[in-house]
Amino acid sequence: MVIVMKMGASEEDVQAVVKMIRQVGLEAHVSRGQFHTVIGVIGDDEKVMELPFQAYPMVERVVPIMKPYKLVSREFRPEPTVIRVGEAELGSEFVVIAGPCSVESEEQVVETARLVKEAGAKLFRGGAFKPRTSPYSFQGLGEEGLRMLARAREETGLPVVTEVLDVRDIELVYQYADVLQVGARNMQNFLMLKELGRQDKPVLLKRGMSATVEEWLLAAEYILREGNHQVILCERGIKTFETGTRNTLDISSVPLVKRNSHLPVIVDPSHATGIRELVPPLARAALAAGADGVMVEVHPNPQQALCDGAQSLTPQEFKAMMEDLKAWTSLRKPEGR
Amino acid sequence: MVIVMKMGASEEDVQAVVKMIRQVGLEAHVSRGQFHTVIGVIGDDEKVMELPFQAYPMVERVVPIMKPYKLVSREFRPEPTVIRVGEAELGSEFVVIAGPCSVESEEQVVETARLVKEAGAKLFRGGAFKPRTSPYSFQGLGEEGLRMLARAREETGLPVVTEVLDVRDIELVYQYADVLQVGARNMQNFLMLKELGRQDKPVLLKRGMSATVEEWLLAAEYILREGNHQVILCERGIKTFETGTRNTLDISSVPLVKRNSHLPVIVDPSHATGIRELVPPLARAALAAGADGVMVEVHPNPQQALCDGAQSLTPQEFKAMMEDLKAWTSLRKPEGR
Amino acid sequence: MVIVMKMGASEEDVQAVVKMIRQVGLEAHVSRGQFHTVIGVIGDDEKVMELPFQAYPMVERVVPIMKPYKLVSREFRPEPTVIRVGEAELGSEFVVIAGPCSVESEEQVVETARLVKEAGAKLFRGGAFKPRTSPYSFQGLGEEGLRMLARAREETGLPVVTEVLDVRDIELVYQYADVLQVGARNMQNFLMLKELGRQDKPVLLKRGMSATVEEWLLAAEYILREGNHQVILCERGIKTFETGTRNTLDISSVPLVKRNSHLPVIVDPSHATGIRELVPPLARAALAAGADGVMVEVHPNPQQALCDGAQSLTPQEFKAMMEDLKAWTSLRKPEGR
Amino acid sequence: MVIVMKMGASEEDVQAVVKMIRQVGLEAHVSRGQFHTVIGVIGDDEKVMELPFQAYPMVERVVPIMKPYKLVSREFRPEPTVIRVGEAELGSEFVVIAGPCSVESEEQVVETARLVKEAGAKLFRGGAFKPRTSPYSFQGLGEEGLRMLARAREETGLPVVTEVLDVRDIELVYQYADVLQVGARNMQNFLMLKELGRQDKPVLLKRGMSATVEEWLLAAEYILREGNHQVILCERGIKTFETGTRNTLDISSVPLVKRNSHLPVIVDPSHATGIRELVPPLARAALAAGADGVMVEVHPNPQQALCDGAQSLTPQEFKAMMEDLKAWTSLRKPEGR
């Protein structure tokens, strides 16, 4: 950490800061420039981060030097984390997760699970609890939906990925799901993250709609810190001024995460764009950029979907995309190896 | 709701959409332009919002006509809502809420409560649970902190505003608090909003960091819909590209909310800027723009604050600001009357 | 400037950077932390800014310490700059600039100039060249419009503020205008800024739609550096996710500019919001926040305006606003004194 | 265009709007809903866009139905535009444009041109005029730089792409360049766009840093409208809250442009990220998403580059990327065919 003093800071102002640093047992290096005095702090960053430097009127800025996360960093663990779920090896092969946005009926989920399996998907997704901006929209089937997802798994063998919307539902969802999903809106629900850090099932952590990659990795850090190291990151688009797509898929986040972390990272082009036709080219782009997989929405009949029909692939479209991806997979070079 | 068909949509495409509209008992007006056919839907917007128009490949866009909220709208209730807490009348007079960012000790809170009361504050704020981006930062004192806040109320008579961070803590916080605060990160925690909608104490709803005013009003709608009509909106800055301040105080949201809603709206210049010196001019600006109050951070000794010391006013600064505000209050014209 | 080396940087990597610094005659302080080595550079920041540190693979980050601007800074010139135009003293009293968005006819501008003068405006604004996103919109009257503005000045004595849209038109606009306006889209048109830096008339520099305050001050620096110290900054809203207003008025930028610069800063609530009803409360807020003035749109008949009618005040609304502002002005405390 | 009246609009309010529409010779369809009256306008959208609907106090919103651009749209011209420059066919094959950020010396540009040609690039890029946020940074070599670029073309046969920074330099740059580049900051410099629309050389139009795809296409419309149909769009990243990369590469814009326009679109991963290591995976992603090419920065010695060294590939890195791209090209499926 480096502390920049304001122009005109007196020797006394500088010593007040130095004193505070030494009180917690750390070392301070003072370096006087032509205009500004700069104080370097050497030692444990955790302790430093708690000190109220900013409250000193003559402190202009505090510049952190260390990355704020540890356990998720590639420096901490150089080799990639591989997470095994069913037949999928996330972090080692390119994995496709597919299914409907929301669970509507047993028939719908079982049919969809069958067809995505046949086309090559390795995990099945579906939402039983839906976060909706408006209180007047469909909110999901709840536990009944979870039971239907379990039925689909029984029928197909595909492990189930589903969202935990409320921290009070973790136990319930845990009983039915193979991978516990954290939605974008909950990425900084730190209490939920901690709770999930105490589970022994993988967590799929979606990036918050306006979170930086660093904040996303810090959210993952909350989970790892409690003991659960099985975290799959999922890029799902960030809020920007572009209105032609629902969100903006931050494709650069894939190689950026790979550089800074050992965790697997996948891409959700369905939520990122909200437009069905853009899903196949962006799934290819995700693969080319080094992602460990994609998660896409498929619906047997998008025109009757209770949510997000505009972004769901039809069974035919999904099959065509899977065949296309197969060809590209042969050229794939995972980043970060 | 207006549905715009793509160029080249056939009569059949148009009729498929019309049929769906009529099936739920609504009326459809088809109007054919030179290039696009447009279908107007007349009737209950709630039902319409559930229909999967976007999944029809020849639908280009769906344009909602009605505002998506009702109970919070000025059209629903033309006169302003006034919320009485202690001696404050939010929605009728200009109210100052003040206190430390986080509760650190009984001594600190009681001392701060006394001094803000003396200077003219009508409510006392303080955080017992703190949401922190990093798992390595101070997370608050929890129930112990709540007890200290209650002590401060006993000593001063000031009602207590404090944040509910976790939906599981509502009951606990309810026992100690007079106003239940929802933080920016929880603005779209819909399950928490619903739960708070069933309480009989006022809710202070902070605007999400990248929420629009419409999304914020929709979040309030979740609370009103469950029966609790005592909602105080709090503008606390939105995420922008400006780096000179922590967030960007959206001062326009004050008259905008007043135009569209009957709920009281206050401003938190401390969190919006993160810079102590900007708090007094922005508190004045909030008053001038028609806000119903401000919420500011005060700490007896900002240099020892465990959180956000840089934005906390000293007792002297707070006193000066209060005197200044008193003069301006005489000129105040609340918007929306 | 502080250079942070990556974890694992060797002594050789560090020395390569140190060597480069010393080659340009500057001093380097190396400080080795537990994880990272940090190199402080002492000396002239201009030279340092040109060095290609980022190209060294083991350099993690370069942290500038000095503010990147000089002539516009309060450190360079502690007392506020006062700019006299006609009877206005920008930087010393609260000044209202008013007029139509675009010049439509001589009658329109002369009539508007008369009525804004009568209500108390000290400068007259009007656009002869209009930047329009669509090539199919009204683009302004050009030189004919400038002549009409000059007529309005003749009739009323009000100095004229008008935009230079094209660097090739500076000479032309100079002949007719008293203050040369740079629009938001040209804030980083550096060649135009330099040219305006060689003129002897004041420049009104609007903030770019997604510029930070620092970038805005750097743009002003371009003008001052060429010799023209008469720059009036104008906050006109920044691009955010809020859709209820056209842009988001960054009210905090007013006290922030006042803290960091000696230049006068005014606010344009008409363009910031695009909504007529929000103009008066935001003009009041600008005054309360310490702005040196406001610039607002007035049209004798907004329903016939060729541009931006929705945000133009009627003569009656303008008059009411001026009376209201007069009362508030008595309480005004300019920031930065 | 659809005009939504406010709740409570009287018959008179509605008729005033209808009258205005009919006065310009267009047809108005009035449709009365339960809460709102909606007026559909049928006819020429250009005329409608000029009408000041928003100035009518009882008009709530104006919803445009048509896309605001024409000549650039796929509806206007269904088959893709192919632009031939030297041996490249932009819009038909995957083309790599490469070269240094800025021209530094004849030796540097000739050497770089040779090596990028050898590795397979089809066009050469280099900046003679550099837009810089700070007046204290290197601003480019100007005409001398253009002459050096011409030398590189003589030596290698590679056509030259270079930026026009100032509208007054178009003639000068035209003499030396094969493709005239418009930088992100000039994307809405409408006067420059019009001037370029009168040239007979291709224009490479970079997307503005916070422009939507629609605004970008509207900027291209300005050029086509004057007669120059040879426009190459270049996605170079948009401003977002992500700080790990310089900008956020909006990869979705590639298939989105292909859907809506016939113009070729390429990607600049160097400026989008500012990080050398991210350039190869993102170039692959661009190809996979259906882009018509990429533009990348290469420097013989990035550590001595006068600008943007951190994002320039070394000759070895560029060669490796080109070989990798060759393999992927075989699988390429251009979008929009």
C-alpha cells in the first residue's frame, strides 16, 4: 500500500500517518518528492486495509499494491482448478450446460433434458426460483420446480444446475441440485456466499451486472475462504450503454480471469444478449477466447416460454450450434495453461 | 403495450400475435404503416407483460406504454405520503438523519447521538451489519451493535435507522430499530423486499448503485404491494465513469421521483461522494432540489472510524452544516405539491 | 509516479526500469515489499509520463501521483479566476445565461433576448450550428444565424454565447460571438481546443458526455496552455444508465471543480435533463452547490421550437425561476473561496 | 412513430397533436386505451422526426418505430458490401491489418511493414497524428509521419490505413493514405464525416467510446449519404466500469452489425484491452463471432514505443497469432450471409 500525502503536508502530518502504521506493527518508508510525500507500507495488507488513512485530512490518496484477493489467485495456485460434475470436467474440457430459463412443467423439463443430452450437453440447467424486476411477473415454481429438475436428472443422468435465490433456501436447493448457482443480483450477497462456502457442492457464480472482474473474484474469495474451492465463474454480460443487446458480453473477462485466477470460467451468451440469433456466434467466440464452457437456454417451444423466450434456442438451433462447436473445439487452446 | 412487427412480416405473422393477445381476453388494434405493422394492445397491462411476444421471430420490439408500477405512483395517490417517526415528519418537513457509518462502541454511539440531536438531527443512523466487498474487512458488531443503538435512543429519544443486511435478520433488527434500512446492494433482493412489506415499521430503501429511478420505484412497489406503505426512498449515488467521487449523486432523481411518486425521498451525500468536504454543499443542493431530507455520516473522531472515515463529518462540521441548512430551509419549496 | 513490479520480478527486471528512469535524469527509489517491489520516481512528471513503463513485461501497474493538469489547478493559482463579459462577472456573482437552443429567425432571437434580459439574464445563448446524431435532422442556420444573434445583442446589449462546431469556423464565429462555446462532443477535439487557446475571447467549455472531471480539466488545460486563461466550465450532464432524464446532472462536479481548479463553473440543467419541469429545481440546486451560474433554454413558443422544445422554458416559467433564484442568491456561499 | 399521451390528456390535447401531424401531410391513427391514448403516425419518418412533439405538455413519450438509418441498413441492401484495398477483400475474407500505434521513424515503419507483410497482414496501419488526453503527451509526427507510411507502402506494397484527426487535414492525408481512419473521438464529428463522404477512398470508422451500435451506424449513414459507400466499421471497445482492461470489447456488436447492416465490420483488440496478452485470444474470438478482420498493433520493440507499448505485440507474438488464426479461418462462418 502506498499513501500519497497532499501538497503542503507538514512533517507532522506525515509522522501522524507513520505512527499509525507502526502501531499495528508494520513498516513505513517515507519518500519525499518535489511536490508530494509518499509513504510506502510494508507488511500484511489485511491489517493495513483496516486503517482509516482516508480520514486524515492531509492524505490525498491511498493506493493498494496487492490484489485484494488471495485464494482465487493464480499466484496462490498456479495450476487450473478442475471441477468434476457427472461426466463433465470443468476447467479441463469445453463443457456445454443447457436447459430452459425457468421450469414450467415436468414434461417440459424432461423433454428438454433429453434433447440437450442427445445433442451433447453435459449438464442441465433450469430455474425454479426466478428473480424478477417487477412484482407482477412470473416468479417460478419453487420446490415443485426443483422436484421436476430431479426427475429430469433421473431420466437422463444429467447433473442439475439451478439457482439459489434466497439464503434461506440453500438447504432445500442443496437436496435437489448438483451445482448451486448464484445469480448476478446476488454476486455481492456476502452472507449467501459465506453459506455456500460451507457446502460440499460446486457453486456457479455469475458475474454481477455492474461488477468488475476484481469484484467478481473477491466474491469467489468469500466462498473459497469458507472452505469450498469448487467455484465455476460465469460471465453473463455487464450493464453498458449499448441498447441493441440486453447486456454487453465482456469477452475479455475470459482471458483476464484465466490470467489472474485458477478457477474455471464459462460464458452465458443467452442472458448476455437476450437475442437468440446471437447465441451461436457468441458461443463460438467464447470457445475461441479460451472459456471452459458455455451455458445456453433451450426451450422446446420458445413461443410458449414463461420467461425469456426471445433468447431461447429451439431444439434444432441448439443441435446445429453443438455440431458447429464440435468442429471448433478441436482447435481450442485453453488460456492459462 | 405496442408491438412492432419486423419489415416483411406476413399477414399470418401478424395474426399469430393478435390471436395470442385475444386468447387472454385483450383487444388488439392492428395499424399498417409503410414499412412496419404495429399492434396496439388495449387492456390490463399485467396480463400482457406475461405474454412471450419476443419469442415470435417476426416481432421486432415490444414497447410498454404504462409505467410498470402502480401503488407507488402519483397517479394512484396524488397527495404526498407523510411518514411520522419520533418527532420527524418525512414527506412534510426537511429532516436530517445523522450518525456514524458503523457502530463501534456504546460510548461512540451514545456520544454521537447526543451531539447530532443537539445540532438538530431528528433521527439517528448507524450500521450494526456492514456489507463489505472484501471478506478481509470489518463486518460490523451484529446484535451487540443493535443493542448499542437502542441505548443511544434511550439516552436521546432519537429513533434509530439501521440496515437489514440479511433477510434472516429482519426479526432481530425489527426489535431494535425504528426504521429498517435496505442497502443499495439489496435493492433488488426481492424476497427481502416482500418480507419488509409485511412489517409495520417504515422502510428506508436505498437506490441500487446502477438502478434506474424506474427500477427503484418498482422495488418500492414490492414493499407496498405486501401492505407496508411507509417507504422512504434514499438517493445515494449511482455508478458512473467519474472517479473523482465514489459515486455520482443523481440530484435529478429527487424532482423526478416527486413527479412520479407520492413517496418521500431523501439524499445521502456521504455515501454518494465519499468526500467529507462535499457533504455540506450537496446537502444544500438536495434541499434546494426539493428533497425531504438528508442522511449524513458523523463521527466524533473520523480518524479512528472503522469504516468510511473519509466521508464522516466531525461534530464541528456537522454543527456548521446544520446552521447553514436552517437558513436555506426557510426558502424551501418541496417539489410535487 | 510509482511503479509496481509483478510478483516474481527479478533484480534484473527492477534494474531495467531503474535504468530507464535514470537515463532521462530522474531519481528512482526502490522499496522491496513482502510480495511486490515498488519503484518511486522523483522529479518532473511530464518527462516520466512519456516513458513506456507498461511495455516492460514485469511491470504490473504504473500509478501517477501528480494531478495531470497544472495551469487550471488551484495549487497553481489559489484565487478564483473572474471573467468579465458585458455586465456579468463569472466567478464572482451568480450569472444566468439564457436563450433558445437553436436560432430559428431574427424575430425569435430578438424577442427571446429581450425577455430574458428583462427577467435578469446577463448573457444570451443560441446555436447557429447544431450537432445532430442523425443526418436527417435540422442542422442550424449557420452564418445567417450568427448575424441574427448579433442583431439580438444590438437590441439588448446582452453579450452572445454561441457554439463553434467546426475548427474551420472559429474565425467566423469569433466575429459575431462574445463567448465561444465548445460542445460536449468536441470536449476532446484537441486541435480545436488549441486554436481556441489562441483567441482573446472567453471560451465556455462543456463537459463531455462521458468525460471525468479530470479529463474535463485536462481539456481546459489545452486552452490555457496556449495563452487563453478565460475558460468557463459548464456541467451539462453525463451519460449514465438512468433513462428518466436525458443525461445525469453531476452536481458533485461543481464543488469538486471548485476544490481542484480556480476556473468558474456553471450548470446547464436544460440539456442535462431534457425535461422542462426539472430545470427550476436543478437551477436552484446548482446555486446551492456553489455554481457560478446556470445556462438555460428559453423559447417564446416551445411547441414550435425546431430543436429541444421539451426542455425549453416558456417566458413565464423563466420569469418565475428568475424570481425564485433571486431569493436563494442571498444565501449563496460560493465554494472555493 | 407512436406518440403516447399522458394519463388525463383531453380530447383537445390529442387533437392538437393530430393537427400538427396532418399539417405536414401525414396520417394519424388515434387509439384510446384504458389509461393512455396512443397516436400512431403513418408516413415518411424523416418529416416526423422534425416535429416538436415533446414540447406538448400532455405528450408523455415519443416512440420511434423505424430504425433511424437507411442506406447502411441490410433492409436497404441485403447483400454484404465488399471493399477491395490492395489484395484485401474486406467483407468477403478475414483480413488482418497491422502496424505500430504511432509512426516514430522511417526505419521503424518500414521494418514493421515488412514483418507484418511476411506474417500475412494485408494492410498496414500507423498513426501520424495522435489524439492525446493530455497536452503534455507525444502528439505524432504529422506530415513527416505520412511520408514514412508512404515509404513503407513503396517497400512492401501494403496499402496504408491512417487516421484523419482534423477535418482540415483530409486533403493532406488523402494524398498518402489508402484507407482514411476516423478515430473513436471523432465518430460524431459530423462535419468530418460529411467531408469524408465526398472522398473516393474507403473510410475505416471506429466506434465511439460510449456510442451505441445504432449511433455508430448513424455515423456511417452520414458518410454514405454524401456518396461514399466504402465504409469499414471497426469495434474498438466501449467504456464500461471494468478496470482490468482499458475498454470493454463489445464482441456482440459484430453479429449485431451483421444483422442490421451490409457493411464490413472488423475488431481492434489492441485498443480495446490495452494488454498485449489478451490480443491473440480476442482476435480469435472476433474471427469466431463472424468479424471481417482484425486490426492489431505490432512494434519491433514495444519497450521503446512512444505510445501504447503495453498493447503492442512483438514480431514473434504477431507471427504466432497469424499462424493460429490461419487454422481457425478454415472454420469461419461469416455472419450475415
